[in-house]
Amino acid sequence: MLHNSPSPRPGRFNPSDVAPFLQFSSLLQEDPYATLKEDFIQYLWRVKKIYLHDLKTTEGEKIEIIEAGRHNTNAGPDFLDAKIKIGEILLVGNIEMHLRSSEWIKHKHQQDLAYQNVILHVVLVEDEIIYHGNKSRIPCLELRSRIPPTLSKTYLKIINNEAWIPCQHLFHKVSKIQLAIWLDRLLVERLQRKTAYITERLAATQNDWETCFFQILCRNFGTKVNAEPFEWLARIIPLSLLAKHQDRLLHIEALLFGQAGMLEREFTDAYPNKLKKEYQFFKKKYGLEPIHVASWKMLRLRPANFPTIRIAQLAVLIFKSRHLFSKSLAATNVKEIENMFNLNVSAYWQTHYLFDKATVKRKKTMGKSTIHLLIINTIAPFLFIYGKKKGEQRYKDHALKLLEEIPAEKNKIIARWKELGLIPTSAYETQALLELKNNFCDQKACLSCTIGHQVLRT
């Protein structure tokens, strides 16, 4: 369970007392709108955090908000199906929001039929009168004097903050329960994002789960550095072809190293020459075409992560296991999966990292952290999408359970969260924190973040 460390909290921001309602020009000096974003106006409307007493259009007509509308996250007006009263006239339609009213023209809404049913234009400031195509004036509501000062100052402090996360000095105000609920949701969002590519590849393989799983597994065998050539290697060797030769490790290595383009040169050692001879036969028999050897990268890689070693480990996995996807579905815990990936490379690779370059003998098995990454990036997402597509919640639950069993990941981002007092204990939590950092904090999407929302409410 994620918990706070006993280290001291960072300093807190205490807004000074100001006038009841903020005049932005006095706060932001030269350009009162330079650091604001339109989503802040949308946020204020969505959570009803503006001064609602005595609302009037810029023409002085009374406004009554009956229904604020549904927030639209797709193309078109910002809020749909709103219901308001201007004077004695009841209006039903959409609401559009901008910092300046002139942005209506800048965004060319006057040419878009989707905006013809806008009944209210909500802006920070009306710097230009806006009309519909029929020349009728669009009612406008200005917000510049209707925003509570503490809210706007906290927002500006967050959005202009250059710290590692925007709310770095404020997020400790969020309760543990709220944080835990948000991290649960973030983990699901991360799994859904990861499964988007799986869905794409599944369609490309005509819903062949085993083939799709093999391709994504190979991609993750290559880590970020060699993900592309590894996936391409999996695509150009049909699983049915590998199955024909599954009882001979030599044949599997010949097919993999040959299709990887690594057997196209002359060798000194007997073993790679033997692989080369086998591959040349298979190449002619099956009409194979290898990828270019230059596709593989080794710069700044540890020898244990060289693509040659990864391919040798993949060959042993294929040799040892049939129906990898089915086995992954059936595995009940992380330990079973660790056993499945307990791979000892063939004799030649125990004394080599590269062809023709002998080294001290090492078994070169996959470490637990490497296997855990394969679970995190391949098996858990596949279980999740499989459960979703088959309508079986147990597979989705199992994906989450596997992540809970894996120890917290160790990387630079997680190290920084620990410095801020958040100590994750499982991959379930580290994956959620990675999602939070990469897709919310780095994007300054604070108004879409539960933490940002809670910080603004305090």
C-alpha cells in the first residue's frame, strides 16, 4: 500500500488576503491572460467555482443558469445541452468558452455549423462582439471579476511552477484515500492505453491471440532500444514455421538469427557457421527474407541486454514452451510466470555475447526484474484486454493482481516520487505513478487530475 515517508513535507503556499474577487490585470501585470489556459475557464464552469450572484450578459441582461451542460471533450462547443434563461427567454443549446471573445473568430467558429446552436459565450474578457451567421449577437458572460482570488492564485502558482510536478508544494494536502482512489483509476487508464496497440495488432493478425501475443512479447524482449527490430523479427517468422522446428534448438536459433540478418557474414567459430548453413537451407526452402543487421542497436547497452543474448533467450523460450499466450492466461501467480521465463541459453552463448568473441562462461539467465517488466508490459495488458473483449472480469482482475505481486519498480521517476514522500510497494502503484507523472504532471493537466482538483479546492 502506498504510504508517506516520515521525511519533512515541502513548504506550503499560503495565499495572502486580497479583495473578495480577483482583478486579473492587477495580478498578472502587463498581459493579464498570458499564463492562463482555456481549460481553467472550463474547470470553473464545470465545478461552479465562479461568483454566481447577479449574473448578467455584457449587454446587462439577467442570466439564470438552469443546467450548465455536459462537458464536451471532443470536437465542438465546450458544453452541450445547457439550459439558461436570459431575461425572460428560455434557451436550450450549447456553451462555448474562451479567454478572449475574439478567439471565436481566430478559431473560425463562425464557419462551423457545430457552433450555430451556441446560446452563451463565456469568456474572461469580451474584447470583440461576436455574432452568429444570421447577424444575431451571441450573448456573452465575462468572468474576470467573478473568480475567487485564492482559487486563481493557486491555479497560477501551479501552472507557472517549474518544479518536478506543478503542485509539488501543495499535493500533500490530498488525503491518502483520495490519492489511493486516483491511483487505482490511473492504473486502469495506463492499462487501457497500453492495450490500444495490442488491439491494433490483434486486428492485423485476424484476432489470432497467440500470434499477436508473440509479436508484442518479442517487442518487449527488445526493451525500448530494440523494440522495433524485435517486433519485426516476430512478424517475418510465422509461429507455424517455428512450431515445425520446435524440437530442435539449433533450428530455432538458425531461423531467429538468420532472419535478424546476423548470419550474413563470414565467421571464425564453428557454431555460427553451422547456424548459417542451416539458415541458408531454410531461407531457400521457405522463401525467407532477413531484416538488415544494421537495424539492431548495441550502443550503451549492457552486454546482458545485447540483442544476440535476447534472441538466444527467445530461442530457448520457444524451444521450451508451446502456446505462450495460453500458458500466460493459465498462470495463477507471478512465480509461475517467473518459472516459465527461467531460460538458460545454449552452450555457445554461455561463453559469448557476440559471435566469434569468447568470454568467461556465464549462464545468462533472465533476471527477475527483466521478467517482471515482461509481465508489466506484455502479460498484464494482454490479460486485461482479453478479459475486456471476452467480457470476463476475472482476467482483468488477474492482471491487476499480478501487478500487486510484483515489487515496486526502480527508475528515476519513482525515485523522485520517493523524495516527495510517496513510497510505492508494488508495480501496481509504480505504474500508476508513472502514468500520473507522464500524462498529467508533465502535461500540466492539473484540471483533469484529482490531485489538482483537490489542491484547488483547499
